[in-house]
Amino acid sequence: MTDLAPITHPLLTAAGVPHGFFTRAGGVSTGIYEGLNAGVGSKDDPTAVAENRRRVAAHFGTEPGHLNGCYQ
């Protein structure tokens, strides 16, 4: 699997907050959602979103249900 290499912020890192601003790299979504779409509110294929969220969770060493996200 591709290393996701999210963008991080030094203040959150210094505070011990596990976080990442993920790009499209390393995901399985296709079409307009191509890449690492982890948005459960999107109209992307739910199976692809679930796999993308599994990959993000694995990056943090946790389960997908433990992820928090925001809507843009």
C-alpha cells in the first residue's frame, strides 16, 4: 500500500494531536472522486469510501470508526 503522507501542522503535532490533511494519493476512488476520498457524505461508491477510510485509519493505527472528519 502507498504511504499516504498527509500534511500535518506543527502546532497540532506539538500538542500531541494525531491528525492529517490527506491528499488524493493512495486511495481507490474513481471518477470525480478519484483518489483518497474519505467523505462519508459524498456520492462516491460506499465500498471505495470504506476502503479509503480503512487506509486512513491504518495510517493512525486505529479503526475507521475512530476517525473524525469535517465537512468542507
